[in-house]
Amino acid sequence: MATTMITTLDRSSRAAARGLSDISIRNLFIIPTVLFLIVFNIFPLIYSLGYSFTDFRASTNAPANFVGLQNYRDLLNDPYVWSNFAITAKYVIISVAGQLLVGFGVAMLLNRDIPMKGLLTTLLLLPMMLSMAVVGLFWKLLYDPSFGIINYALGLGTFEWLSDPKMALYAVALTDIWMWSPFVMLLSLAGLSAVPKHLYEAAAIDRAGPFYTFFRITLPLVAPILMIAVIFRTMEAFKTFDLAYILTSQPTAELISIRLYKMAFQEWQTGRSCALAYIVLIMVLAITNIYVKYLNKVKER
Amino acid sequence: MRKLVTSVLAGIGLTLACGTSVYAQEKSLTIFWAEWDPANYLQELGNEYEKETGVKITVETTPWSDFQTKAFTEFNAHGDAYDLVVGDSQWLGAGSTGGHYVDLTDFFNKYKLKEVMAPATVKYYAEYPGNSGKYWAIPLEGDAVGWSYRKDWFEDPKEKEAFKAKYGYDLDVPKDFKALRDIAEFFYRPDQKKYGIAIYTDNSYDAMAMGFENALFSYGGELGDYSTYKVDGIVNSDKAIAALDAYKELYKFTPPGWAKSFFVEDNQAITENLAAMSMNYFAFFPSLINEASNPNAKNTGFFANPPGPNGDQFAALGGQGISIVSYSQKQDEAMKFLEWFIKDETQKKWAALGGYTCSAAVLKSPEFQNATPYNKAFYETMFKVKDFWAVPEYAELLQQLNQRVYPYMIGGEGTAKETLDALAGDWNATFKKYGRVK
């Protein structure tokens, strides 16, 4: 059965000459990947599920005791964890919305005949090619109240971007928007250039205004690809760690992943942190599922 | 195909063979520590050891921010990458009860280290649990939080006159916490880009806790009873509340953006002409008297943490002891290194290289005390230091302190009493969880 699903091997090829069948070639490619996935992804995933029901601490010799749902109960009753989730939600919304606005806006601007379009696009893509940690360190300098260039350029004096508890999360989100808008821009650009030109010509003949054209033609046709960008960025924003960890230590900007890191690798509460990781996993899965459902709906239209 | 398999196998075999033979031939020890100047001094000391014995010493380092994480990741995996580790004083509980450290009690008693080393260093760097007579480390780097200040700003006659007119007493090295606050306020001049004081505020590890402890201990407060684990009524006592308020008061006079500051920022406050006074570990003072790293080296002075309102004078303890990792394959070799390390002449060399020896005899010697402008303050401080909890769950206690104190210190949320009451509640719950209190 399997042989019918893949293209058969050319009889005169070197692989065939060595006596390798289609199935063995397929296995040669797939089995190592599957094994890798099982050993490094599936196995730890299941193993940590087991740990999440114990009071195991990796830093001691004490045996792990089964505590049932205690870890989950404690975590969901912990006001600090809830505030971490609220902060993360706020961060995801600000950062993804910002990226969508800026990225799509820039894509609209670029989606026309302008000189040096290729070069411009490439330059705009640079931020997302940098490492998160490097971006974090640079923006920390840019935000510095004493010598940072942002305050200097905007004439803000010694405005404290990162040490002001109210501002810190926005400052991190701003950096994330700077870094990842190009990603949304790239996907939008691909979506925009795929919109058939004849639709615009038809709209022009019917004397449709620019707003009408945008909301009735451009947006619906680009929506599926924008949704994909939103899914990716939401998942990534939910997991943000390095950027926020480097930029600020404000409790008002403590994302759930930072809390998880502290719990797992500073406090060594292995059991409890496994439980928290599972709660986060379930949340990300749920959100992604909603998006995917919506994406399918958009595609059907 | 068969050829390929054979050659790969041969390659693996060769690598293994080479690996084991190198292992057998060369005697070497790896010591793990954080990335800072004292680690370089220890490497130099290790080079001396190699000259004498032929055993190669490698000091491996990692930045402070992930020192704890990296060390415990290795311990938890029972890895033998490090033979010895210069661990933070708070790790003793986790290191000893977790089985990561080799019991050094016999070694300690054999060489009477309890008398050789300064008492506070034995108590905080080596013994766990407190007063048990069980030792897990040899005090290596003594350290405590002290202060540096700008002598030129303090000695300016105009400043002196203005200060006396405003506060009614002479501008000098602060004699108590009130003077510390007044001087910080006096020099706080944002329009001139001059600020009063630099303190620790970083909440990612123990920085803010150490800074707060400096105020707490000098105000006569305590974090709790280290033998009964009672915290309620101690960490939230009136003295502790006054101390937290005093520490928060100092935050008003810090340079802008001082919400995530630790040793790097606090030394910068002096080198970049930002602050009149700066809190820091003694271990970071050598770079302040070095003209290459501090343009104000000639004008930088040092003082010990001042007393509080009741005359109590203490300081927060830093510093580390050296322990043998129980997963090391070369424990005997490591033991020999420690035997060499505790010798008087080695300790003298260690001090001369820039290490802060814990040897009582060397500390008391005039040549040590006169060697640098801050050694005398260091000697005085080392006999009145106190430390954070050293229980295995100290990281949770630290996190809870950061979680409660930081929003009050930096964000101005709630009151000192509410903050410390809540902290006492958190700590009590944690001690309950680990069965230390009922």
C-alpha cells in the first residue's frame, strides 16, 4: 500500500542499483526524524506530565511524592501566576496588534512600483534577522534614561522607559513590534501581490472608492495569510522570554515564561513548574485552535 | 556501505581511545566559579599550584546571572564536569542535603579550620545546618557589602559649608543611616546630572535582598530565627519595617532608571560621576582604585556599612566557600588541592593576588590591612556580617522577598508593614510546605 503513495524509484538510478527499495529509502528519511521527535519531544512531554503530579525537585535527592492535582490547584489559586497571565495577555494583544498594523501598513506602502523596492524590502527585514538577546541588549541601551538615543531624539529628558512599572511592558512590546513587524510585512506583501489585478480594474471601472476597494477586495483576499501571521506571532509572543528577561525586571512586565523559568531553574520546583508548563501549553493550544477554526472559515469564503 | 560503517566505527573508537588516554595521563582539576576578577586571581593561584605539583588547575566561569542555574543543572544531572565549585553561601543547604557536596567535616576538624578561619566565614560559608558542626566547604572568598564614596565631592569646602548650613553637622563619611540619607539628599541634583546614592535594586537574584539586608541588620532587625524558622514578628517587626522604609527612602536619591541595578551599575555610578556614594561588594572595589577602570580612582574612598538608629552595625554577607563536587572522579586530587589552599603561605599569596582571604591570621596582619584603601573596612566588616537563609529552598524565599519588596521599593505599592506582613506569610507557608514549622 505504501508504495502506491509515493513515486516509484527510477530503475536506472544509483539507489536502485544498490538494491534499495522505495520503502527503505522512505524509511531512511523518516525513521530518524520520527525517532528524534520521540526522544527529544514526545518523551519529555509525557515524562513532564508525570512530574507535574509530584512534588519532585531536581536539586535534591528526596524521592518524588505523588501529590495528585495539588500543583495545579496551587498554581491556579496563586494570584501572582494569574497576574503573570494577565500581563502576558496584555503583552500579546499589544504586540500582535502593533505588528499587524505596522507590518500590514508598510506592506501596503511597498505594494506598488517604487524605485529600489527590493533593496528597501530587504533592509526592512533586517530587525527580524537579529538574535532576540542582541535586540534586547541594544534596546536596553536605546531606552537608557541617561544616555539613550530615544529620549534624546524625542526630547523626553530622563523618561524612564524600563524602570517605570507602568511603562515597562509597553517598552518591551514596542521592541517586539520593531523586531517582528517585518515578518507580518513579508507575509502581507506575498498576500497583496497575489490579489488578481483584474479585480482592481473592475472596481475602478465601477468607480469604487479606495476605502471600498480596500475593505471589499484587498482585506478579504489577504485575510487568510494575515491570519497565519497572527497565529505565528501570537504563539511566539505568548512564549516571549529572552527579550523581556533582558530588558526589564519589573514585576509588571513579568511574562508567564519568565515566571516558569524562575520556578524551574532558580527555585528548582520541578514538579510545580511542569504543571505550569502544561497549563501554558493547554492555553496556547486552545488559542491556536480558535485561530485555526477561524482561518478555515475565512478560507471558505 | 560497509566501508562507511567500518570507518565511522573506527573513528568513534579512535576518539574514545584518545579521550581516555588523555584522561589517564594528565592530572587536572576544574573549578567552577562566577565570572569576575576574583576568579582570575584564583586561576593565578592555581597556576602556582601547577608549578609546585604538576596538577593543572582550570577555573571555569560563567556570568553571575546564570551561575546558580548552570551549577545546579550540572549537579542535578550528577555530572562530573567540575571537581570543585566555589558556591554561594546560600547554596549550602541545597548542596549538602541534595548530596552534591562532599562532607568536609573530618577535613575541617583535622586542620582545626574553625580556629584558622574568621568565625563569620566558618558559620556562613561552611557549616550546615547552623551549629551542627558539619562542614561542607572551605571559606575561600570573604565578601560583604560596603560603600564607596567620592572624596572630592565630600571634601569640597563649598559643599561642606552648604551641608553644615542645611543639616547642622559636618559633611563627612556617614556615621549612621540618617547621615547616609542626608548626604544622599544633599548631593541629589538632577539638574546637574549628579545624584545622591547608588543602591542595589535588581530583583533577578539576590541583589535587592542584599541591599535591604544592609539596612535591616543595622537597624537591629532580622530575617527570622534561623534555628526555629519563626518569621512572623521578626521579619515584620517594627525595626524591620523602619529599615525597609529607610532603604526605600534611599531609592529616591538614586540616578534615573535605577530599577535593575547590581554591582556593574553601582560601580558605574562612581566611574561615570553619577553618585556621591555607592553600595557594593568589597570584591568589586579593586577596579575602583585602578586608574584604568576608574577615572576617579584617586578621589574614591571607602567606608563600612554605617550603624542604624540604635547603634547596631552589621552588613550583608557575600562571598563563597569552595566545595568538592560529590560526582567528581578526582576527589582525592581535589582534597590535596584544598590541603594546599589552607596553608598560611597560600592564604598570604591569595590575599596578595587580590583574593579576600578568610584566614583570621592574615586578616589581622597589618600588611593586609594597609595593602589597599578598603582592606581595613573589609577587616572590620567581616566580623559583623549576617547572611540570608541557607536552606535548600532559599531560592523560593528569595523569589518571595523580591516579589513582595520590589513593588513597594520601586513601584511604591502599599506600605512597608503590609509588604513585610505579606512576606512573613509567604515564608511561613514555604516553611510549612517543607515541614520546618507546623
